[in-house]
Amino acid sequence: MQNNSHGSRIREERTRLGLSQTEFANLGEASLRSQQSWEKGSASPNLKVLEAWGEQGADVQYIVLGIRSTTANSELVFEAYDWVFKFADKLNAREQLTADIAKELAKEIYEFLQEEELSANNILDFVSKFEQKLNVA
């Protein structure tokens, strides 16, 4: 059964890795208070934190989407997130990219990738959406 709350999934991954809240927060150079807010679901970690957790073995795809990375479509999910990260880098906006925004944008890209490849025009549309979501236009 998949948990619908990203906060519950963060806590689940932290405990799966055998880490305390403080230890998990430290991986992303965050405070205990931030970790507690994320696990309550009242805030979302940014991309820097998610990347740090992923480097230590957390299933970031599961935290963000609620889909374990071993599912059949994980390649498309990873490709969608790769595009999200590329857009964030291009806009110098990784610090502003929360899990919720990344999830929303990756979902749009994922749905598109199920049908066809990204084109230059599609990329421009997604970059425009990024700028609007992150207020960097």
C-alpha cells in the first residue's frame, strides 16, 4: 500500500535507512525543525535536500511521487526528473525547487514522455512553466 503523504514517505525512507531526524536533516544541510516540518507534511524539502538523500540511498522517486523506483515506468520517471533538474539548472533555480513543484513539473513531463519525445517547442513550454512556478522570469 502506498502512502499518500510525502511527509509520511519521508519518515518511512528515513527509518528504512536507520537514521534519526537530525541525521537525515544533516544529510541535506537542514535543521531538525525543517525535518520535522517535512515529516508533518507542512513544508517540502528543496531539490538540494532530495539530491542529498538520494545520494545516501533514499528512494526520492517514492518520496516525491509515491511510486517506488522499481516500478515498470521508472526510466520515464527518471527522465522526467532529469528534465526538471536541467530546467532548474538552466534557470539557476535549484534552491527554489521544492518537492511539490518538482513533482508537478515531472508529472507533466512524464505524461508527455509516455507518448512522444520532447521537442524544442515543448522544452520552451516547460521552461516557461518553470519560470512561472519559480517566479524567475
